[in-house]
Amino acid sequence: KDSRVDDTSAGRLDGKMREKTLTMDTLNPQVKAVEYAVRGPIVLKAGEIERYLEEGGTKPFSEVIKANIGDAHAMGQQPITFLRQVVALCTFPELMDSPSFPEDAKWRARRILQGCGGHSLGSYSASPGVECIRKDIAAYIEQRDEGVPSDWENIYLTTGASDGIMTILRLLVSGKDSSRTGVMIPIPQYPLYSAAISEMDAVQVNYYLDEDNCWALDINELHRAYQAAKQHCQPRVICIINPGNPTGQVQSKKCIEEVLHFAYEENLFVMSDEVYQDNVYAPDCQFHSFKKVLYEMGPEYFSSVELVSFHSTSKGYTGECGFRGGYMEVINMDPEVKAQLVKLLSVRLCPPLAGQAAMDVIVNPPQPEEHTFKQFHQEKSSVLGALAEKAKLTEQILNAVPGIKCNPVQGAMYAFPRIFIPPKAVEEAKALGMQPDMLYCLRLLEETGICVVPGSGFGQKDRTYHFRMTILPSIEKLNVLLGKVRDFHISFLKEYSGLE
Amino acid sequence: MSQHTKRSVCARNRTVFLSFFTSNTPLCPTASSTRTASALPLRGKVLTVDTMNANVKKVDYAVRGPIVQRAVQIEKELKEGVKKPFEEVIKANIGDAHAMGQRPITFFRQVIALCTYPQLLDDNKFPEDAKNRARRILQSCGGNSIGAYTTSQGIDCVRHDVASYIQRRDGGIPSDPDNIYLTTGASDGIVTILKLLTAGEGRTRTGVMISIPQYPLYSASIAELGAVQINYYLNEEKCWSLDISELQRSLHAAREHCNPRVLCIINPGNPTGQVQSRQCIEDVIRFAAKENLFLMADEVYQDNVYAEGCEFHSFKKVLFEMGPEYSSKVELASFHSTSKCYMGECGFRGGYMEVINMDPEVKAQLTKLVSVRLCPPAPGQALMDLVVNSPQPGEPSYQTFMKERTAVLSALAEKAKLTEEILNTVPGISCNPVQGAMYSFPRITLPERAINEAKAKGQAPDMFYCMKLLEESGICLVPGSGFGQREGTYHFRMTILPPTDKLKIMLNKLKEFHQKFTQQYS
């Protein structure tokens, strides 16, 4: 039945029985398929409860603690003073005359503005971003990777890392039916990937991280996933998040090598999401950039594996989510495709200039010989130190709860503990038509005001349950939160254990 | 050719290739780079123009297309000391006011600076009204910081302010903040709505009606989404006005091969600059209602109205003044931006859309879709707040604000008139009045020989013209073919943004060039 023809003819007849043009039936089915748990149903519910509390309603708690999203400032983390000084100077250059701004900040601001049309942050930049910022990023990458060369023309500024990730996926998605692009993603994953795959109608190819091994990547599992996927799609790309989200694992260098070798063998385009590269806490872990490892594997790999790496202003120690800053470095991309990429970016003109400026400060921070270094270093260490502390605290407290098992939070900003959900609760959830961990999280929210995201929103092995919480609330609040989670979990177990 | 076949072809070539390996020239067209003789298999790239998303290949965006790339190259050559018949490239291709020397509104930058670095709230050089607005915005941000993600729909108080603004602008017609979505520039909102609307297959594939000439974001998005572009021609003889009969014609023709579901209109127009009459807007609404079309009204130039007798009428206002029969039914999305008008804050990527009569379930889907990208940039949201909540009479910043605003808009009006006048003195150029927006889109007569030479080169004749103009005078414009035009007609789009003196120089150079070109090819 072509309801659209009926709509139109009804519309043409008398205007009385007209249905809307845009309904759930006529909506883009790919949009319908999109899910994004991080701001999904549980967060909507949390918002409702917040409004209820605001209007004077009573709950067993006085505030909602939003531990669902990697938004550091929202949880009280302070911005890096120097970064805000530079961006303020760029925004209102009259401040260049103010003695309360350090010279280090002023020269950076001047440099950025010189790279802007009409010396204004209000001009569109070139679509790949302001040239001097791209150059600064390349220099930063070279320094970070101990000399591995970085070409500024391979750097593209983006509107947050999400923008870059989606753009690259858009390029890659092609083919039909069994030749449709398959995108390999870790399970658990950050649901931007699954959402993008749904929207673009690509094929999601899951490879499971090894929970028993600190969420490490298992090369055998990659092989398994790839072989299985080849039956029904054309796997073309592998996405890795390192440090991981939601899992927080920091992959070993060997692991990264294995992935790159796998990509080389199976002709896969590699997307490495490295937005948490500055968030490494475990003393026995280290961030290894995919690019550097690729280089160290020798010219055959380094000159052929197609790799795009992503970074962002939203995480790290700056937590500047609202600026929507990010970049991607594109390695070994076919030059004709690169031209297509530039063309695609040009339609949206350019990423926000304030975000580009923020990114410039991140890759060009105060140096030891500069006056502003002391305060900058202090602030940075304080933020990262607090995160490391909270990562450990979270792991410890959760592991002391019977029925909760939490892998070490090696990096990133989240804990993704495994929770035991009694069979009776699983049944109740199914009867309600919801995932068991969603039931759990909703109950947690209603009883304690704590908002976390059910593991089903990220993916997990069948019949395992998890939730993702951030480690971002202040230490005091985090302690309270973890205590409440513990109490809730114990009482939840009791309630559903079958003991009447 | 499948990737597998390519690789075996390459493997067969390997013995020949190996003898060349030291010269670094790959023989296999898909080989990526140098090979060692260590017998590793030749690799084709995963991502080539053959394996990439076919829809992306169809995308074109002339505003930053080949002619602009050439202009940038020429700028580099000038910097390196290469001699040209001109000293600088004048980029009149893009609606970027600040790049052409327009100044930002002081008050806006003060508030954003205060939001960015709240320590400035203690600085007595900042006026109190700026501080109040900054405090209000920050209070509505997570952790009182513009570094926090905002809600996906946008900062609450900003959406409220946008709704109040719309209500005031539209003579009291209510606007619900819940229908307001802040966006990353208007482009973001436009693409999002088109995404929602694109469905069906083959004959039921969504058709999108768009004016010709149009702003090529629309054609680019339609191409990428794989929707069907339905052209309706604006009437050049009548100042680029909209003809309902033309809408009818185009719709009925389109129904043969697709499912027309949306009608896009840009008012004031880009590239054409026309400001549609109220009657015209009513007719369009009636047409959309009758034909069950979702209306998308791109109103980013709503403050850029220059011509006497022209006035901006918002689609929303007209819709509601037409009574409940229309106002309760017609699905409408209106778009605005911080990039144009008197602000010219392109780099902030600020914008909003107001959605009217959207199905509530679809609205939930819209909210879900925008949540995946988290939120639009907070500084851009803050800026939009100031646009809709600008200094009021009695406030300390009011006078300066009005002075600056008036200066920008009157300069634009002057340049609009100047451009029309000068271009109309050129034989072979005919320029409709620039009633609004930021561009002129004059019709150019090209000699037959030039047209033939262009075609022989595989170039659109107006691209050929614009390229020559660029090479000979350093002026960068965008050929009309980048926006669409009636078959056999040629145009270019130039902005009216350069400062008045530069604009005069530019227009005179254009005049000279056109006369020379006409002579050369007759």
C-alpha cells in the first residue's frame, strides 16, 4: 500500500483528512534505526526527574548525579586558564591591551588571528582548517611520535572528533548486499559508531574485546569476526578506540601492531579513535599512537596501510566539549579520494573557529621556558592526577561489591563494570520489553538519582550485563555515588534473589 | 574490476614492475607507493574513487569549488613573487563578511569573551549589560562553563530567547522554545531535516523541490542523500520572483519519477537576492498545503533587506496569519544563522531552526538524531543568544550597538545599489536589483565563439569566463553553473562584501574585462 499516494490525494481533495507529510511511516528508515544510548532513554528519564525535583517534587534523593556522559566541566572540572585566555583574546582582540593577559597567550592569539580572514574568528576558515593550526598540529604529532614525520596537509580540523569519524565513514560506505561496506567495531563500543553505521546503512561487524583480559584486543577474535562477516558483506574498515570507551583499556604496543598487521593482510582501512590519548592512569600502561607503531613496523606498512587518527578538545585534561574542537590525520589516503574528502568538507564550510583555536592551544601549550608554564602545568597535573585517583577509587570500591566486577580503569574517563543481575530480574526486564541492564539502571536512577548508561547501549557479550559510569564527579561526590551504587546493588540482589 | 582482480593483474605485472622498482613509479594504477623487491604482494588501496561512496562523488559545491582552488593557488604564487597583471586576488566568491573587512559587533564579542574567560566579569572595562548576558548564559551551562556539552537541542535559556525573538519579530505569534533547535550554522539544520525526509526507492524516492538558481548546499545534500532534485525556476525577468505556475509545472513533471515531499525556498534569496512579496509567500504556503509538501524556509538573510518597497516576511508569520486551516497543518522548518545579516559571524557556526507542526514522534526522532553529535558549539549558541537578545534602548551598550549595526547594514545597502548600477552600465551584463542578501547574480551574454571554446575544453561557458577573469584580473567569482540557471543563460555570483572602494575597483575591472572578453571572442 503506497500510503503516500493516499496522503496526497486526500490532501488534494479537501484538506480535512490530511495526514502529515513527515510521519514515522515516511521517515527515513535509517534514521529510525539510529540509537545513541549516551543521551538515550535513561538520560531523558533523568532529565524528567531533575525537572520534577526543581518543581518541588520529592524523591529519595535531593539531586540527580549525571554520570552518563564524558563531560568534565559539567561535573565541576575547571578549564585550563591559559587556553581560555588565548581563546578570549582571539574573540575580543581589544584584550591585547590588557595587562592581565600574559604575553605567551597574546602571541599565540595574534598568530591564530593572522591566520584568519580579516584577522577575525568570525570568518570562515579554509575547509580543512586554519593553516597555521594545521601546521601546529603536525608539529605536535611529530613531537609526540618522537620524530615520525607528519605532513600538515594531512591534517583536517573537525567539529569534535565525531564529525571527522562520520565524514570518513561516509567516504567508505558503498556497495550493495554482499558487497556492502562492513565496519569492524569493538564490542563494547562508543555508540557514535553503531549510530553512524545505522544511519549510513553500512554493516556493523562486531569484534569482542576480552573482558577477562582487561578488555584487550584479541587478534583471533578479529580473524573470527572478519571471516564471519565476509559471508554477507565486504569488510573495509576497522575502528579501534584507544584508550577505550567505555572500557578504559589502554592497548599494548604489541596489540596495536597485531591490529595493523591484520589490517594490512586483510586490506582494511584503519580508523583509530585516540581522543583519550592524554588520559592514561595505570602506571604500567602507555599510550602508543597507531601512526607511530605503524611507522615502527617499517616502510612496507607505513607506506601502505590507510589510517586515519582522531583527536578532540573534549577529553584529555582540557575537557572542552562545548567548543566542538577536533582534528584527524589522514595517512596513505588515495590522492583522488583526498580531493573528494576536501570537497565533502567544503559543503559545511569549516569547523568552528573557537574550537580550532582551542585545539591550537592543546598542541601548542606553554613550554617550560615560558612564564605561563608553571600555572599551566599545575592545572594540567591537578586534573590528570584527580582523574587517576578517581579511576583507582572507582575500581576499588566497585570491586568490593558482591556481584560487581570492575576491570582496572587504565585510561579514558569511564568504568564499565560487569554486574550480576539475578535471573528473576532478567525475566522481569524481558516481560517489560527492556534490556535487563536498562531495568537495573532505571531502578538505580529512581532510587538513588544516579544516572549511568546500561551496557546494552554499548554492546556486550550475550547474557552479560554492565553499565558505564564516568569517573568525572568530584572525589567527594564520587565517593557518595559509589557508596549508593554499592547499597543499591546489594539491595537489588536481595530483592531479586528469590528470598521472600 | 574487483579488488581481487586488480591485485592479480598487479601481480602479473610484478616481474615488469620489479625492474622499475628503484624508479618509484607504480605501474599498477591502484598501487599506493614504492615497493621493495622483498616479494610482498602489491597492494591496492582499500579506499579509491571506485570503492568510495558513489553519492559523495556526485556532490558539488561551487562556492568552494575549482575556481576558488585556483584562486588560492594564485594567491600563493603572488606571495612567492610570481608576476601577475594584478597585485591581489579579490575573493568575491563567498558570503564571508569579516574576511572582507567587516568588523564584528563589539557587544557580541564582549559577551562571548566574558563567557569564555569569566574572570573578565571583574574587569570594569566591560559594560554591565554584557556581563548580565554572559552570567545568564553561563548559568544555563553545565558547571557554568561553555566548555560543557549543552543539551542536544541547545542551551535552554538561548532557546527561550530565540522563541521570544521570533514572537516579537512576528508581531506576537507565539513561538514554543521546544520547537527551537540550535544548530551548527544553518547548514547543519538544513541537512538534518533533509535526512529525516529522505526515504523511499525508485519512483517513491523523496523529491526535493529547490529554486533554480539555488545555494548549492541543497543540491550537494540532495546528491549525497540520494534524494531526487526537483528544480523550479525563478523568474529572471521579474526580479527572480517565484511563479506558482512554475511550481505546479515542476511538481507535476516530478511526480512521474519520484515522490515530491519537500519544498525549499530561500528568502531573501541566494544567489539571487530577491525578497519575496508577502503575496508570493502566501501562494507558496497554499501550494505546499495543497500538495502536502514539507516547507523548508531558509531565512538566514532576514536582516539583509535593502530595496525600497521590499520587506522580510517570515514564513511562520504569514502561515499563522493565513488562519488555522493552514497554521495547524503545514509542516514548516525555518532556518537562521549567525553568519549573515549584520553580524557576519561565520566562524562561530551558530544557527537555529524552528519546527512547526512536526509529528511528535518524528520530533523525538529528530532529537535522537541530533543527540548523536552531542551539541552545536556553545560559543555559537551564545552568539545566537545575543543576536536574538541584543542591547535594548536604555541599556549601556545600546547606542554603540545600533551605530555599528546601522553602519554595516547601510554599507551593504549602498554596495547593493552600487553593484547593480555599475553592472548595468556594461553592455552584455544585466543585473537584477539586489533587493537583499549579499550577492549579485548578473546575467552575462557570452559570444558564440567563447561558448564553443569552453565546450571544446569540457568547461561550462561561465566557468570558462570566470577562470579568464580570475587569471587576468585576480577577481574570484563563482560561475552561475554552480548555482543552476536556465539552459543557454550564463551568470556569475559575486558578493557585495568588499569595502566600497575595493568594490568599485572590482566592478570597474569587471566592466573592462567583460568588454575585452566580448571583443576578443566576437
